Amino acid sequence: MTSSGSFGDAAAEMANETEVEEPQGSSAPAGQPAAGDTPAEEPVDEHAQDISGIDNLLEEGGPLEPQDVAEVEGVEGPTVEAQLAERTSDLQRLQAEYANYRKRVDRDRQLISENATYRVLAPIIEVLDTIDRARDSARSMGSELDDGFKAVADQLATVVANLGLTRFGEPGDAFDPNLHEALSHMGTDPEVQVVTCRHIAKAGYKIGDRVVRAAQVLVVDPVDG
């Protein structure tokens, strides 16, 4: 029939008009390389290819070759004699350091003891000076200290001597600037060869070798030749 043929031709023409052409160069689905693309080559670790010899065997857990063992055994270490000499030197150095440490400790201990003794005895030195002045005053009048006062003075002198306080300075001693303090010169004396202590104003005191107080003296000079 003529009507059906016309309807079929019209439908075919409409189908051809609605077709959409695919654009050229469209991307491939995700996860698949596009047609004509070359896969990128992975980077090669050159350092990994350089592993050989003993390092390679150790990493792979393989046995060492005889020449590899010879290389390790060929490294010479210090001899027994050298090690013994080094240990002996270390021991001698430690012994010397310990001996110096003991000397410092002993010296510091002695200094602390002397300082403590000085703090205790320093006020007593003034009392001893008062006793000396009383003794000199009594002798100038041709007498001595009273028996009771003399007994106390002698006992006090014994106590401080036992504590390490030593008295020094007598008329006729050669003047020593390390031990004496010259208060005045009394002229010259033909009987002396060096500067000499003629009068002791105040006695000097020491604790061990340490001068606690220098003796205060009046001195005479020798006559120039």
C-alpha cells in the first residue's frame, strides 16, 4: 500500500538525521590506555644494580668466597703488646691523677683546719697581748706577776700552743719582713751585722707555717763599714 511505504521512508530519514558522530581523539575509559599511547618506563635504580661482592652475598645470605674472607682477615688490628702498653699508660695516668687528687684534698683539709683554728684563737691573741703588757710592766718594777694571775696566764699559753698557735719574736732576732713589722728605727748599733729587732712591741703568732700576725718591732741598723 502506498501510505505504508511513505511512512517507512519518512522514519528512515528521521533516524539518519538524529545520528551523532563521535569526536575524534576522545579519551579511553578510565584505567585503560588510550589507543596508540606508549606506556611510560619505570625508573631504574642504578645503585641497586651496583651491589656486588661481599655486600651482595650478605644481603642474599649466600656463602662468602675464599677471596672475600681473605680481604676481611687481611685487616690487621693492634698487637697484644701495643694493647698492653696502652692499658699500662692509662693505669699510670689514673694513678698520677689520684695521687694529685689526694694531695689537693690533704692540703685543703689542712687549710680548713687552720682557718677554723684561727677563727677561734684570733680573739685570744688580744688577751695574750694584755698578759704580755702586764708581765712587762711588772718586770719594769722589778717583780713578777702574781701567782694566781701567772698560773692563769701560763695555762692559757699552754692551751693555745696545743691548738697549734705558736708565738715568735724576741729581741735580737734578725729582721725578716715576712715575720716582722718594723714600727720604727732606733738608730745604728755597732754590735749588729744586719737589721736587728731591738724591742718587741707585740709578739707575732703562727699556725703551722702560716703567719697569723706579724711581730711588731723596733729595729736597729748596722754601722756602715
